[in-house]
Amino acid sequence: MNIGLDIMGGDFAPQQTLQGVVLALNEINDNDRLFLFGQASLINDYLTKHNISLEKIEIINCPQIIEMGDEPIKAIKEKSDSSIYTGFKYLKNGLIDSFVSAGNTGAMMAGATQIIGAGKGVIRPGISSYYPNNLSTNNLLIDVGLNPDTKPEVLVQYAQMGQLFAKHVMNIDNPKVGLLNIGGEKSKGTTNTKLAHILLEQNNNINFIGNIEGGDIHKADMVDVIVCNGFTGNIVLKQAESFYKILNERNIFDSYFENYNYENYGGTPILGVSKPVIVGHGISSDIAIKNMILLSQKLIESNIAEIITKHFSYGTN
């Protein structure tokens, strides 16, 4: 498989992204190749300095950089020689099987939706993220930031995407799907969550267990997939990341809370686009970059992007 990586993306690029590449080279398969998008001179200098073989590497020179502060849609349109834009073009044309970046999140979203495009029948793609549960495995949270104010029918699609991801990537046979809300009663919540609850109950293709509250999202015996709008999901995810940071700053070690370290997961897949795309944390370290590459490998192997696309294109609601 061919995995594309934006070398220039992230607060600590290109040093950390290239270090992540070196770590990943030791774990990917012999027939896998890493396509490195970025300024070729910087990439070559680093690989030469560290005596890294190019056997599993292809370098694509991209002189332009989409900076973290750039306006996403404008940058995608005007910086056609950037690592993000070029990476998406390679993905669209089938030259790579996935594309990952810890760079400008808005530009990654714009590229995923405008260059790659949502799968047929998908109303709005969503960003998913693992959430550690009390069995030291993971639940799945969707959406965690792409759509702050989500319509009921989109929440239903998130439930379907999350269920498919949990089944085919997380290997959960019959994933339990819950709707994050302020109470367990179906009458609780906003207009959108109340309407979404009705639609989810009526959908026989979703193993819907009803509303769940914030204190339940880590309970593996209760739920596997947590559905919410991007506004709520983003707050939940960042609060979870802060748990680990606070404990780490106070020199408190606990094996369970080690699961909250973002480095362990690498990035968050965008579900609902027709090809595998992963967005990494802006502060990604080399370990996070490595794990983002390995997660990308897992998404390709599971064929999850095509599974989700086929699910909605066949009109399964």
C-alpha cells in the first residue's frame, strides 16, 4: 500500500514528521511505501544525514506550505504546489491509498470534501476519534469538530458511519450506538437531538441503545459508539486530552489514564469521504506521526472508506 504524509504539517514540522517517518519505517510492511509531500531539499537532507534508506520512500517536491494561520479554502485554491493540495491530488488520482497530515485542519477538511469529495449519499462527513473506556480498550466518538451544529439526519448518518467503523476497524461484532445527551430520557436535549433520537429508534439497521450522558461515554458495557455534534464532541475530546496532561504535569502515573495520551492514536479519521484521510493534532510528536501512519495502514486494510461509501450509495438508511 502507498501511504501519503504531509511532511510540512504540524507545529513541529518537518523535524517531528520526519522522525515519525523513521519510526514508522521499522513497523510498516516490506511492500508498503511512504510518499512524503514537502520541500524535497529538506527531506533529502534529513534522510541523508540520518542514513535512511529510500527503499520504502518516495519524495514529492512541494515548494509551497499551507501555514496553520492560512484561511483554509483560500489556501487550497491558491497554493496548488503545497504539500496538502498535492497530497490530495495524488489520493484522488489513485497514486496513494491514503493521506495524513498534522497541518492546517481547515485545509485538510477543505481538501477532503472539495478534492476527494463525500461518498455518494453522505450528507456531511464527520471526524471520529477513539475514546478510552473502562476496559482499557476504546469506544468511538463522532463527530469531534467538523460540524458544530448538526442536523438530525446527519446525526443518524454519523451513527451508521460509527457503527461500520466499529465493526470493520475495531472488530466489534454488533456495536452499541448511543446518542450523547443531557439525560437518558428521549424527551431531553435540543430540538435536533430529540428528532435524532426518534429517527435512530426507527432505524432497524442501527443497534441504538438510546441516550447516554457524559458520565457514560467510557462504559464499554453500555456503549461502543457515541454520536454527537461536532461542538460537543470537540469539547469532550479536548477535555479528555487535558486529563492526561494534568496528571503528567503532576507526575501522577496511572495505566488507565495513559490511554488518554493523544500520541497513542496518531490522528482522527474523516469518515464519509470516499478515500482514507486522517487529520493529526497540530502538536503531533514523532510518536504521534508514526501512529498516524500505522492507523492509516489499518484503514486501508479494512477498506472502511469504500464500505461506508457503498453503504450510503445503496440507499441504506
